[in-house]
Amino acid sequence: MLAGCGGPLSTLDPAGPAANSIATLWWVLLAGAALLFLLVMVLFGITLLRPQWARKVSPARWIMLGGLALPAIVLTPLVVFALVTGERLLPRPAGNPLRIEAEARQWHWTFTYPAGGGVATEGVLHLPAGRPIDIVVTSLDVIHAFWIPRLAGKIDAIPGHANRLRIEADRPGTYEGLCNEFCGKGHSGMRFDVIVHPAADYDAALAAPDLAGRIAR
Ligand SMILES: [Cu+2]
């Protein structure tokens, strides 16, 4: 089971700030859930081993303490932490993000780079390292979802609508992305490669005639 936590599509192996806060949130929620489970199991064990102690607490008290107070104490900080983390993932205008357009179609992805003079690629997304990027995601047919698990959360690709997702990669390398919304018989093959270039080489890479995935537009 633990082998599923690694690999190129693992959210537990983050390679960017957004994916990093999502992974942290996951660990904090896991710890919170484990703590609550442990507390309940300890109380359960006590009622089994020391029934005379458990009988001293009235049924109404058990419900108030175990059913309301205990979950409230554990869940309230988790909810606050989750809300604050979610708020930080929103694509704020600050940070001068680069804009890349992503178009989903059964069953592949096309990316257009306004900064590269409208260069387009299919099946390969090129990003600069260490810079916030807004991916503007839409679809030409059915609903798909854009997701690069090691870099950020996912966002729906909806026909006739543009959704914006803020992503950033910490360092150059290759990553993998996929469609995360069942969209027909070719869905499982609707993957794409992500190539993160050093920021200084990015413009030259986009202009190169042998850019991976380049298509004529
Ligand atoms: Cu799909």
C-alpha cells in the first residue's frame, strides 16, 4: 500500500509551493484523524476493562463529552487550518504570474503560450522553474480536469468556461499530468508530460524549433 505514495503522480511527493501546502494539509488531517481515533479507542478500552468506571458517567454525559466536546476540540482547529490553507491556494493577482492556456479535448491536452508569441504544444506542458504561473483551463467538448499532482491541486476543464489554477514548480525537471475527470473511453490515456525549464532558459526553449510537443497553430 505504501508503494502507492511514491511515483510521478504522488501528491505526497510535492515539488512546488501549492502541492507542498496540500501535502502538509493531508498530513495534518491524518494526524488529527489518528488522534481522534486513538482517543475513542482508549475510551472504548476503558469501558470494556473498567465497566464500573464507565458506569459513573451518565449516558447524557457520554454523549455530550464524546459526541460533541471531543470532536469539536479536534475538528475545529483542523477546519481552521484547512480554510487558511485553501485561501492561500487562490490565484491572487500579486506575484506577476505567467499565463498559459490549456485546452482539453477527447482525449488530449493542448497548451498555448501567449508569452512565447502564441506557440502551442500538445501532450507536453513547458514551464519555467520558481515562477508562479496561471493555467487558464477550458474544454472543447466534455468536462475534463487538469491535474499535475506533484505541483498543485486540480481544476475542472469546462466547455465554454475558463478556470484559473495557480501553479509553481520549485526546480527544473520532468513531471506528469493527467485528466482527473472521467471523460470517455480514452480517459485513462489522457496524460501529459510537464517539462520545467530553468527560468533563464525558458524563453529560448519556447522559441526553439525542436520544442517537445510543438504543433502548428
Ligand atoms: Cu478525462
